[in-house]
Amino acid sequence: MDKNSLRDLVAKLHAEMTDALRADPKSRESLSDMMQDINRLIDKPADSPAAAPGSLPDRLERIAVQFEANHPTLAASARRLIDLLGEVGI
């Protein structure tokens, strides 16, 4: 998957999650911070050192667990994003 396709999928998931979390500012802020980190990693040149391994997927998994009861679709989207990031080596 190329960076543009990944960036498009990330943007789509972010929009879905932000819309669903409109009434939950704390979760929306955490999600926004994490999405900025994801975008920085996508834009990072291939030869630059990686960020702390595991920190981003761990944060995304915590968000997925947090959403599981009240937002199961968002939890599934977060886990799909974890899988996509893993596929491209992030």
C-alpha cells in the first residue's frame, strides 16, 4: 500500500472517529493527538529512525478497548488501522 492510499484511509477513519466522538472531548483529543503522530510517521522519510516501537499501536489498542462497549464500530476501525500500520511497517 502506498503512502497516499494509507493517508487517505487514515483520514477517513479519523473523520469517522471524530464524528462519533463529538460528545466525548477527552477521547476526541487523545484520538487527534494520535492521528497527528500517525501522519508524522507516514510522512517520515524511509531512512530516518523510527519512533518508539510499539508505542503507537499500543495507544491505538487502548483507544480500541475504550471504544469497545459504546462504539464497537470505532473499535473495529481502530484495530483495522493497527493492522494497516503494521502492513507498512509502522
